[in-house]
Amino acid sequence: MDCVIEKVMLKTFLIIDCFLTCILYAKFPRNTLIFHYMTKKIINLSLSIFLIFSMISCENKNQAKNGDNAEIKNIIFLIGDGMGLSTVYAAMTISDHPLNIERCTSYGFIKTYSLDNYITDSAAGGTAMASGKKTNNGVICQDPQGNKYKSILEIAEENGRATGLVATSAITHATPASFIAHESDRDNYEAIARDFLDTDIDVFIGGGYDHFAKRSDNLNLIDSLLKRGYEVDTSLSMIQNSSAIKLAGFTAPVNNPYRLNGRGDMLPVSTEKAIQILSKNRKGFFLMVEGSQIDFAAHNKDAESLVDETLDFDNAVGVALDFAEKDGHTLVLVTADHETGGVNIVGGDIVSRTTKLYFSSYGHTAVMVPVYAYGPGSGKFAGIYDNTAIFHKLLSLSGFRKRI
């Protein structure tokens, strides 16, 4: 449509230019100075007007593609578990190029406390963002009395969207579980795995194979997945080469190792595969991607792995942003469920790309964590707000109808 408008504008200004030129030819002799002066003025005026309208048209196209005006069909929600502001800046310092996170156009902060604790855990933090409601630490997407909360992923399914989860931890771990399961204890991994079968999720990729296949109740959920039409892959190469429309991808018996210890590019590769599968749904999709082991490294006070896991997570952010830039109808949201490690930057050097970190805690902290957004609706995520507002903003922007 914008190209058509530009062509009409160009033709209009050419007609105006010709009209003014005809008047000029009729009024002044061609060999006079005033004729040449007026000709130059007409040409410059025409070009100026055309350039102004072209810039306005380009700006409108950019707004439609990256601003708040375009329809949102797809949501890619990336969570760096335990990723605080100091962790992000440490990764910026180490990296030899700008982080993909820096491509985001809107920034904010969220408060992360849970229903029963000033310092949240991943279960309560994930639940708050997935459902818009607080719960106690350790509880997965329900209240402390066992009443289930409906997650944004479940609502997306009800609205005909494709859905997916990707994580470097077990896919049954607290954060991804908060979007698909309902359990009183985050450590009930086998129960969480069983909850996957109560949904129609299109693709999930991560560790946790044993929670589906080697269970204490002797149920074989792998057979159940196959009966429901899933392709079940058990290696990254199988996942990469898959042409399935429903995929259960397992990359480890439980949690994957750190990237530095052999996981490789599992996270960005899996993110790309999930988007490839989910984008086949014409109505759109919801995808949650977790860089789980930023948190693991911070708990271990492992500075090298902490920064590397953050850079790996940022590569997955880059995959999401690349898709969003081309698509024009995809909102990309990047945040954390909480900060881990009380990370402080106590030294370093920009030129040599080094940083020295100090961990004030082995656990989580209560500090606010950053939010980064890109695409239509991104401006709604600026400011300071509660983590539960993430859900409500997503629900409002997506136009999803929430069924009771």
C-alpha cells in the first residue's frame, strides 16, 4: 500500500511540475534570466515536497513495522533466568559487538516479589508473568490453595494460536513449567511432565527426557506424545533436521550442560526451529524461550559461565529480533524472572573487554530487573511496574479473549 501511495505522490508532483512549467513557458521568454531562475525554483520546490512526503511515508512504514501501530500476530517472550542489569552490562563489556538486546527500542523495570516472600523464586516469578497473579514461592501457576491460574500460553491456544516453549534447563523446570503446568511443588517434575499432555502445545525443546520416559509411576509419556502426533527427537541434530509440525525435542536426560561444557548452540538453534514451526500458523503464535542457566552460573558464582550464558541467551534474542524485523507483526519481549547472585561489577576495562564481578549472594535477590521490548506494542513496556503487569499487557496487546 505504501508503494502505491508513493507512486501516486510522484505522479501528482510530476503533473504539478509540468503545469507550473507550462505557465512559466507561456509567461517568460526562455532565454531570460528570470526564466532560468524560476525553472530552478520549481524543480527544487517539487523535489523538496516529494522528499518530505517520501520521508513521512518511510516513517509511517517504520512505525507500522517496529512501532505501536501494527497488528500483533506473534509474541516471542524471552526470559533470562536470574539475569540482572549488572549481568547484562558485564556481557556488553565482554562482547566484541553490540548485544542484540541493544536493538530493542523500549526499556523498563519490573518488581519481582512473590506472594509470600520479598525475594521470589522462579516458580512464583514465572507464574506472575505467565498468569498475571502472584503465588507463593515454589508453586507453579496456581494459588497456594490449589486453584489453577490460566497462563498466557493456554489463552493463546484457546485463541487459535500456535504455542511453544524452549529452555536450556529441563523443559519441566520452574520457569517453562509456569506457562503450561499447575502444581503445588516445582520439584514435582514428573507431574509437570504429565501436565504437558493436557495441552495442545505445538513445540517444546529442552532437557527433561527422563521426566517423560523414566518415571517412578512407570508411565511412558513418550508413547503418549507419539499417539498425539508429536515427532519426538532426542538430539539437536534431529531437531535441526525436523520437518514436523508438532515437535517434542529432548536435548538432555534432565538439564543441559553449560554452553562452555558442551551444549553448543542449542538455545539459538532451538529458538529458530521453534519459530519456523510456529510461524506456519496463519493466526500467529506465542513462544517462550528461557536462558535457564544464567541463573545456574550465578548460584555457583561462576563469572565466566554467567557471562557466556548471557551471551548465548542474547544470540537467541537475535534470532527472535531477526524474525520480528522481517515479519513486522511480532512483539519481542526480553526480561528476567529475578536477579541471582547479587552481581556487582567491581572492575574491568572497556578497551581490553574485561570485567571483574563480585557476587554478594549465592541465591536470588529482590532488586528490580530490566525489561526490553521490540516491535508493535513495545512502547507499552516502558516504565516501572509489577511483574504481573507483563501478563496483562500481553493479553491486552494480543487481543486474546480469556475464557473462564
